[in-house]
Amino acid sequence: MEDPISEWGVECRLFQGLETEIRALSEKIKAADATREKAVYATAMKRQAGFLLKCAEFAETRPDCKVCRSLSHLRKTTAGLIIKVARPLR
């Protein structure tokens, strides 16, 4: 797995710390056979992405922040879709 800093160019300690965990969760989602198992990992990913989206140090003018915000929004949305698919129909 490539280093998150070199791939995205984001030089933020918060992003770097959570990026490793989010990538691991993404790999677990891909490897999981059962939809419910995927949803467990997606729930954790959604929580981490949400944490990044609420960053108190976010600055609209910083490119690192923009990349982090875009990635986090995409990941939170994707995780939400996985969770939605895993819910039984009512």
C-alpha cells in the first residue's frame, strides 16, 4: 500500500493518522464476503470520515484541507451506501 502522504500530498497529522485506518477498513470491506460484515467495516469508516469532516483546523484556502474534505465526503457517502444495502428491506 502506498504512503498516504505521497499519494494524496496531504501533510496533516490528523489525516495521516486516520488515512491508514480508513485504508485498512476499505481493504476489509473489499475482502468481506457477507454484506453484513461489509456494513460493520463501513460503519467504522463512516465514523472516521465524519471525524475528518468535522476537523476544527479546516481552512478553505488550504489545498490539503480541500483534498481531505473531498476524500472524506466521498468515503462517508460510499460507506453510507454500503450500510444502506446491508439493511433488511422493510
